[in-house]
Amino acid sequence: MNGHRRRHIRRAELAAAGAFLLAALGAVGFAVGYAFGAQTQLEGVALAVACAGSAAGLGIGARRLGPAGGHVEEHGGFASPELAAEALADRVTEPGRGWRRGVLVRLLGLAVGSIGLALLFPLRSLIAPRLPGPTHTLRHTPWRSGGLRLVDTTGRPVRADEVTGNDIVVVYPEGHVGAGDAPAFVVRLDPSRFSARPPAAGVGGIVAYSLLCTHAGCAVGLYEQGTGQMFCPCHQSVFDLLAGARPVAGPASRPLPGLPITVDSSGFLRATGDFSSPPGPGYWSRP
Ligand code: FES
């Protein structure tokens, strides 16, 4: 084999090795990106690099390292022609050729193996993780810390003596204004009109309930003072606050969860625990 041909083969081997290495890096990049939730576009680029690298490596190997051109084998004697024997000896004895081919084959294995492993990662998405259901997670809201003061939507603590029977006051736990599962309201009612005890302790006729409708989670913001009823504007569910906020009309089927409250020594309203049941819609808990 002449020197030019040897250089040609070495360059081809180097190019194929580089392509396989690139393919392995692309596959690893895809796997890491997928595991850490990288952008889909980046994952696509990494996968494309992996596939293109393997294709390029295999292409180079087939085109420049394999036998080239068409061959017609003349059947002569059984002994190897002298030239063929020389070529074989050349190939076998060429310094470094054996280990270079070994490295090339290993890199090919690395590229194919990495791509195979990387493609296992998306399978993870098909396995549903065991996450706690919403009934469990919504059973605990920021109110659970107990002892938190009730604050209005601006974060100002609410005093018991400023809660009247004229309208509701929307409240949050102190330090959690805007928390999605925590909005509640307080209003003062005449305890002698209660037909059922509130589901959570009130104080001096002041009751506190979740603001989230138990039908589909809208805010039940319309209070009718005369009847002591709360209306949900979304689908017209009506909750009777004098009867433990049970639904008396509309599609809601669960009472509004109550919030246990007390008055501290400074006259501020404080929660003594969490809602009496998970706030918001509860369709997931139905059989
Ligand atoms: S969300 Fe309140 S009635 Fe539908």
C-alpha cells in the first residue's frame, strides 16, 4: 500500500471516529436535556446531532474504508496471487492499523449504545409517577400553620370589631396574600338564626368560609345580607351561611369549607387551623 493511500485511510478513520464521538455526545446531551427538562428544541438538536454523527461515521466507513469500486473475481489458482499476499501482509503489518480499527469499532459501539440509552429516557414519561392526589394536597393550605392572623387583600390584619353583617371581608392568611387555595371570607351573622352549626368554630357570630365555590372553583363573591346566602356568579350556586354554608341551589353539591377562627388579645382575628375540608371543586374525590 502506498503512502498516499495510507494517509487517505488514516484521515477517513479519524473522520469516522470524530463523527461517532459527536454522535455519542449528542445522545448524552439529549438524555441530560430530557432528564432536566430542557427546551424541546434543544433536545431535538441534540438528537439530530446524534443521528447525523452516526450516519456520517457509518457513511465514511462504508465509502472510504471499505473496498471501493466494482470487483470481478477471476477464479484462478487456489494459491494467493503474489500481489494479494503482499497487500494482505501490508494491511496486517501496517503500524497502528490494528488498534486504530479497534478504537473505531469501540467508538461505533459507544455512539450506538448512547443513542439507545438516550432513547430510553422518553419512556420515563410513559410511566405515571405516584403523586399525591389533589384531595391530599388541598387538604393542607397555608392556613394549616394555625395561629395566623386573617389579613385583607392588602395584607392588613383584620380586627373582629370591623367585621359587620353588611358585607363580607375577603381574607388571606398573614404572609400568604394571593395564595390560590387560601382565599376565604368572614362575615358577622346573628347566631340565633343559625339552623345548623358552622362546620368550623366562629366567634361572636363571625364565621369564616373558603371563598372558592365547591362546584368549579369560582369565587363566591355575592353576599345577600337578608337571607345570609352567598351566590356564585359562575353557575348560580347558592350557599346558605345560616345552615353551615350548605348548597341550596345550583350545581354545587358540597358545603363551603369552614375556617376555625378566634380573636386574639389585641382584637385581631386569627385562624386556629385549616379548612374543615379541601377547598374548591371536589370532582376527583367522587367514585
Ligand atoms: S363555579 Fe360556582 S356554581 Fe359553578
